[in-house]
Amino acid sequence: MVHLTVALAAAWIAFSVQIRIEEEHLGRMHGAAYGSYRTVASSWFDLSKGSHRILLG
């Protein structure tokens, strides 16, 4: 069980880092248009607004 917990934590960290890298790249590539999009679109996990559920749309 400990191995599964460690594996899940490692996967969470890896996905979080990858998503951040991709979002930064999209910001550099598309500039203000991507910034505007981010204000209306939810993240993969929207934890910034107090929501702790997976957003599917």
C-alpha cells in the first residue's frame, strides 16, 4: 500500500509539473489571447477557487 501511495504522489507531481510547463509555453506562444482564455476556462484541477473536484468541462 505504501508503494501505491508513493507512486500516486509521484504521478501527481509529474502531471502538475508537466501541466505548468505546458501552460507557461502556451502563455509565451499565444500571449494575451491565452491569458484571456485562462480567465474563463477551468484548469484540469481547479483548486485555486476552493473546488476540490475534477473538472470535466
